[in-house]
Amino acid sequence: MGSTSRRRDGGPATPSRAWRRVPLLLLTAALVVSTGTVVASITASAPPPSTTEQARLDALAGLEDLAAAFEKHDDGDSPTAALLRSQAELLTLTTSWPSGSPAAAETTEVPSAAGSGAPSAPKQPGAEDLAELAGSLLADARETDPGLARLLASIGAGLYAQAQTLPGGTGVTQPWEDPEIPLEPTGCPAAAPTEDESGPATPASPTTAEAIAVVVLSQERLAYAYETVLPRPAGADRAAAAARLAGHTDSAEHWRSLAVAECLDLPLPEPVYPLDREFASDPLPALEDAEAAALAPLADLVALSDGTVREHAVAGLAEAAAELAASAGEVLPAPGLDDELRAAPTTAP
């Protein structure tokens, strides 16, 4: 019948060659199926987002949900919602999977605030909700990669500043803890020897010490500016200028003390600082411009530091942004960053 073959010596029949191939064919089929399954599982699922990417997604979800709540509450005409939308646009970035494969932001599902850890938007949102979301972003800024940390700290600072302008905002609890300066060390490690500069110079990234030095310079320059113009204003303007003079003097001392605790060398303060002509002709607007410019070094320091120094930079940026908004009457979407977004009005929630 073709299923067996008879030996020439008349012995018993043996299985045909076709039947002997069956186990080999089954093994080959099993390998093909298993290989296809592995390939399909690799191509069908992306690796989970990194901590930094998850923080971005959480922030984006929180901003969009809260913006929608303000729009619904104010029938689509909400300056706060406009601010939140402009901040969300800053977080719509192209990212990379941990494996290095490029993945556009729109290909990653943005979670809702309820499942992201961000505060869920209430039916009638207000200052408390902005402050809560600000606290979440500021906390994430202390843990994420430098670039996003700078952006989250800036947006969080803008959120808290906006919360201060809303009804009941001045009574909102500060959504971050003021970090303490560590004890001064008993000794600091010796500076690393400088490399031979005979070869071609290559640009180096700013160090944490250099970034703190820029912050200190901006604070000491502001203190000098207030001290110079203090005799000119009168009444409430004079009192406000005197308070800002004391605040910037304390801030410069704060950063110098932190640098000492972190074994960072800073240049000595200058006896005088050059001031623009506007300080003589129209000092109050010039001081506001200088206050706004002083936010950028704090935002940069967030990205150029980690640990204790970054905690101080995040808190310092949030505090300075709130003080500037209170005096200038406007809130930027991302204080301290070079963006082209217009300031959002703060006269209504």
C-alpha cells in the first residue's frame, strides 16, 4: 500500500521514509510558530515609559483636565484655562523609548488625571486645585531628567503664581516644603587638577557652581538696584522697594551659604554693579524687568543641579515667580524660560 517497504532478504517490513520525516516536520513547525510569536510580541508592544516620560504624561493630563474644568465652569471664557492650555502645549514633545526608538508624543496615550496621580479636576475648580497640581509638578521636577525638570519647575511655578491671583488664592497652602541648608562640612575635597590646555578648546557644559554663581549675581545685582533707587519712590512704593531689597539681600546670602555647604566656590561680591539707564529715568518698570530676568538663572539651575541644590532651585523659582506675579499683575506660562507665549490675564478665574 506504500506505507511499508519489504526488505530484500525477506525480513519484516520497516516504516517508509515519508513517515520518518513526520517528527522533523513537526519540530520545524513548532519552531516557526514559536519564533513568530516572539517576533509578534516584540513588535506589538512598546516598553513602558521612563520615570521622566511618565512625569511628562502626568503633567500633560493634569493640565488638560484642569483646563477643561475651568472652561466648563466659565462657559469657555477663562483666562486660567488659556494659561493651562498654553502650558500643556509646552509639554507636547517628541520623546524616545528607552530602547532609543523614536516615538512621537501623540503615539503615547495620555492618561486621565484620575489614573495618572495628578489631581482630578473638580466641578468648580479654583486656587486650591491649581496649587495642588503645581505641587505635583514641582515634586516631579526634583526627580526627572534635567531638561524636563526645568520645564516642570517653571510650569509649576506659573501654576502657583496663578493660584495666588484667584479668589482665595492668598490663603492657599504653599505646595512645597522649604528645603534647609545642610550643615557646613568639616572639609571639602581638593579641586581636580586642570587638564592641559595645549589642545583645541572644546565647549563645556556649565557646572553647578557656575549656575549658582549666576543666581547669586542676579540677586546681588537686584539688591544693589533697589538700594540705588530706594530714595526716589515714596509711600507704599518705597515700602515695597525696601522689602524687596531685604528679600534679595537674604536670597544672595542664602545661595552663598548653600554653596559653602556644597563645597562650591563662588566669586566674591562686587562693590557696585552696572545698571541700565532706565533705572535712572523710570526705576519701577526697570526693577520689574530685572525681577523677571532673575527667574532665568533659577530655572537654569534646576537643570544644572541635582539633590539638595535642585530642591532649593525649584523652591526658589516658585517663590520668585509668585512674588513677581503679585507685583506685576501677570503670570507667564513658564516663568524663567525663553518662550514666546504671551502673559495670561489674571483678573478672572
